[in-house]
Amino acid sequence: MMPFKPVLLWTDALIFLLLAAVLLFVRYVRRREHLHAPWQRVMGSRVGMASSIVLAVYLAVGLMDSLHFQLPLPSQNGKTQSVYDVEVLSVLDYIATPLREHVEKTYSAPFATHLYAKETIPLPGGGTVRDYPRLQYGGAHLADPLRDRAGDIAARTAWALLGALALWVLAAVLLTRRLARRQGVSPAAAWHSLWRREQAVPWHVALLTLGVLLLFLVPAAALSVKYHIFGTDKVGLDVFYLSLKSIRTGLVIGTLTTLVMLPFALLLGIMAGYFRGWVDDLIQYLYTTLNSIPGVLLIAASVLMMQVWMESRPELFDTVLARADMRLLFLCIILGVTSWTGLCRLLRGETLKLREMEYIQAAQAFGIGHGRIIARHILPNVMHIVLITVVMDFSGLVLAEAVLSYVGVGVDPSMQSWGNMINSARLEMAREPVVWWSLAAAFLFMFVLVLCANLFADAVRDAFDPRTRR
């Protein structure tokens, strides 16, 4: 029997399909100088380099959470069984097993060793007392939490910072050796050239960004084994683990929606601008009508109908995760169907301008077909608009998931997402004392992702927009 059973969800397949398309696009760009030069300008900017490294970390976590499998059940009476557990895990779940399995009874504050609410605790000699009970996992290795916790956290943080420094030095050495080999100079000369900003690519910004990330990630990984660094939620789940699991949901909403949106926007926008006449009138009527419908109401109605359809056909979903994944995929489809109109308008206007260019009219005079003109002349000249719009809309889609989950029509409640974390934390903001850490953790992770996506979008816009190009 295999040590694990691979599980491929619909969103997993689409994620890796999109990743393969991106890799093919990168290979295509590297062979064409007119496409390679703008991307060199993106990575040559300090903002673009720093934001791309942070986004790469988010992407790595999302990809690890997209590799799903089922583990076999333990054998009974020494007999081998070909039966697998119904729980579907990911590579991220396997790596973060201590975070996943260290479940407390209820709320606990960040780095706490006791629960957040008092309970009636029986005394060994009889009787009871109202006090804060010790956590089962958080700080359980401490003999006296009040005396030892601060020193233990400081010691573990110090060792983690030394590990982060060692990893940064290793990355700097590897990068310096690669630059020295590429330029044909000594490693010392390459190191000095790197920090004197003599390189076309700001590698010093990459090292500084990596250092800042390691200063946070390595101590967080070291401390989360023994403590709940972001506390626990109402049912005792580690909030740091929930925040990491929510990264995949945000990336899926921001990327897979593009797969649905692009065909509508590209096809209809170029057709409206190129053919004009009744085709243009029909397409304008279509997206004007769609824009007149409130987006939240349309998404809510579609998600609720999908929910009724799934509940009436439970035999189609063998696991809870498969059911939640189908709802996530359907949400991406609805968001894509309702968000293509803005890009369609931009492409229509740009195509109307390109249609009057001399090379387009010359191609029409030579009798070249419309399909070939669109594929060879129109489409390549509007791709910079498509790229800029897609990158800039990513952050808006991530925020849309949080808003929709907050109003109850987002992803399935059983799936981890920042919107679900905010929705579950909003009722606890009115209690005394306030349970603030779930909302703060979701805000922090979502803020960093959206900020880096916006900064990267600005770098892409500056590199691809001819009006802002230096």
C-alpha cells in the first residue's frame, strides 16, 4: 500500500495549470527582447524586487497547501489495510502538525500559558476554586509559567535570530558566488559591487528583504512549537495556523478568478472595438446591463443557489474538503463573471484606437482575415493593459473575499480564510475582556499581501505603460 493517497481538488488542478501557464509565459518572454526588457525594469526597481520576494513567500505557502493527500489508517492485528483516512491533509498541514494538533479548550491570548476565561477547577484535596486553568500545550513545558515564561521566550527568540542570521549569510554567499561566476570576477569584487549598487538588478534590496522576512519567520516558527504566538480561537485552534491556511484561499480567489475573467474581457472587448457597429452596440448593452445589477446581490443569489444544489446532492462529495472546494471554485467563477466589464471597456477603447493605425489598415487592404489581424496585431498591443489590470485587480479580489465571507456569502465556513476569521472575531470584539488577536492576525496577513500586491502592480504599471516609461 502506498504511504499516502494523492488527492486532487478542482482548485488544485487549476492552480497548477495556471502555474504551468506562467512558467511557459516566462520561457516565452525570455526569448523575446521587447517583452523581456519591461520585466527587467520591474525587477530592476527596488519596490518591484522587495514586493516580489514577499509575494513569492506567500505563493510558496499557498502551493504547499495545494498538495493534498490522505494518510492510511493504522493496521489492525498486524494485517495490512488499503483503507485511508477520510481527513484530507496538505503538505502545509504535515509540516505544521504541531500547530494543527495542539488544540486547546477555548480562547487563549498570544504567548499565554492559561486560558482567557476563568473556570471552576477542582482541588486535589476536595473543593473547587475559580481560576484560569493551564493550557494543555501552550507553555506546557514550563514548571513555573509566571517565573520562566519571559526567559524561555527570550532564549528561544535569541537562538532563532542566530538561525535566521545563519540562513541569511548562506543565501548571501550563494548569491555572491553566482554573481561572481556570471561576471567572471572574484566573490569579494562581486560582494562590493552588489552593495555599491553597481548591478542592474538591486540584489542588495533582495538581501535586505530576505533578512527582514527571516527575522520574523524563523522566530515565529521556533516559538509556535511551544506557544500559541497568535493565541487560539473559540474552539481552541491555533490562530497562527489558521492564518497560514487562509493564504491559499486568498491566492485562489485572486488568481483563479482571472482565468474566468480574461476570456470574456479579451474576446468581447477586442470584438467591440474592432468590428464596431451592431457588435459594439450588443456588447456595450451586455456589460452595461451586467453593471446595473448590484454585484453583492448577484454573488449572494448565485452562492445560495449553489449551496442548495450541493446540499441536495451530498453523494457527489466524498469529503468535507471537496464540498468546500467546490463552493470556492464556484465563488471564483461568479467573481470572474461579474468583474470582466472594467477590463472589457479598456480593451474596447484601446482597440478602437489601434484599428485606425496604418499597419492595421494596410493589413486589411491586403485582404488579411480578421482573425489573423486580431491575433497578430491587436492582441499583442493590448497585452500591457491586460497585464497591468490583472495585477492591480488581484488585491481587490483578495479584499472581496473577506467582505463576502463577512456577510456570509463567501467561502464555506469549514474552509479557513481571512474573511471567516474576521466574521468569527467580530462578535468577540464586544465582550470584556476583548478577544482581539484573531482579527489582528487576519488583518496583518491580509494587509501584507495586499500591500505587496499593490506595490508590485505599481512597478508593473511603470514598466509597461508607455506614458510613464522613462
